[in-house]
Amino acid sequence: MNRCMLVVAALWLATPVAGRAQDRYFDSHGVRIRYVDQGAGEPIVLLHGVGGSVDTWTSTGILQDLAKDHRVIAFDLRGHGKSGKPHDPRMYGREMGLDVVRLLDHLGISRAHVAGYSLGGMLLAQLITLVPERFATATLIAGPGLYGSPSASANGWEQRAREFETECVSRSLIVALAPTDGPAPSEARIKELSTECFADTTRDRFAIAALMRSRGDNDVAPAAAARVTVPTLGIVGTADPMKQGMDSLVAIRPGVRLILLDGATHAGPRGILTRKELVPALREFVGAHPVR
């Protein structure tokens, strides 16, 4: 993998300002959120993954492409980029997803399309069980949702939180997201990423640790997922460990439309956000389900 995309796989990427849209801010239940609002047409909200920002969408050209004929809204999740970075786990969990609803309220938008990548997809998978009336469609990009037991997964999230606190990256998460058709990242590479992370003063490893400790709050009961009627598209690479979770979601809810991108990985040179098939698939899906 090249350096930039492996850091994305490590879930800890610096987030420089990019794109032509002007930075804006609003208060979301006590947390200052930075967002951009570009283009005109039916609204599409974009949610990045852990360690990302608005730059996740502008650096790949996805935001600019969609803004040709849609109103595209992207924001830095709390704990990321230029948004507020609380250290209290209670400020994350489902509050991160509810920031979407608060932003829509702030902008006076009653319903929108939403697409989430990785963590963004996980948040969206829960959000459509909580306030389905706010979404015309949901597109889960390599982020199928969490359908386990919060108590059963607590130890794993705590381990990752401690890794972020001590190493500035989560080695277990780096390995978990490595391509399924290749070797795991080496110890030397993980240490290199840790060194780079500590050298970047824009990163707040304690905010990400708090986020990790809140992840059980994003679990979705399978029965709740099965009842969702929001049209949902799942897109995942065949070499992405998240494919297993996407298959599980389809088993719970057979109405989910699933697109597999051959050879695509979670991140890296073959990462799903770099694939030319992604935006056309998203455009086709949202076009078939206009906002009412």
C-alpha cells in the first residue's frame, strides 16, 4: 500500500482542508461540527470513516463529481478534522449518527440521501433504524453495521482504545482491515505509522480512544435491522474483510441491494473509494429513489 492509503486502513489519517466549498460550522448538542455544502439538486450527505474528514471525499473527487447535479453535504465527524474532539465516550456512540439529523435540521432539509464509508456506514446502518423517515436512501460503503452484542464486543473496543492511547494507531484494527488476499502489515510498518501519528499535532488520539469505547452504543439488534424499509445499497470489495459483515446484513435483510467490486480492498491502492464503479453505482441507486 502507499503511505496515505495505508494510514486510512489504519483508521488514522490526517485531514487537511481540501475542495472548493467553504467551511461552515454549527453546534450539534454541544459539539462544534465543521461541514461543507456544495452543488444543487437532491441532497446527499457523505459520512467518512475513522481518521478521515471532508477530505476523504474531496481528495478522491467523489464530492466534486456528485456536486455536478446534487447538493452534497459532507462534515467532519466529531473527534475528527476541524470538528470538536471531546474525550468523553458518552459524547460518541449514537450521538455521532444523530449529528446527521441535527445537521439536516440546521439546513432545513427534511429528507436526504446518505452514503457512509467504513465507520460512516456503520453509523448510518444504525441511524436508519432510529429515524428512517429522514432518509430517502442509505448507501453503506464497506461499512455494513454492527449486529453483535455490546457486552460481547466490549473487550475488543477497549483494546483498540488503549492502542490508540499508547501508540496513536490501533495495530489490531490495522490488521483487521488488511486485504484478505495479501499479507498482514508488518510490525515495522505499524511502528512507522505510529511514529508519523505522534509527529502530527493535529491528531487527537484520546478523542479516537473515546470513540472506540463508545462503539457498543452503535450495535443494532438484527430484528430492528430486518424491519428497515429505507432503500439500502451495500457496496464492498471482494478483498475487504468487511465483505463478511455485508453478507451478514443481506442475510438479515434480503432486500438490501449488494454490489461487489472484484479485487477492491478497504483502503490502499485498490481501495473501494478509488474505484471508478463507485460513483455511477451510487448515482443509479439514488436516481431510482427520488426524495419525496
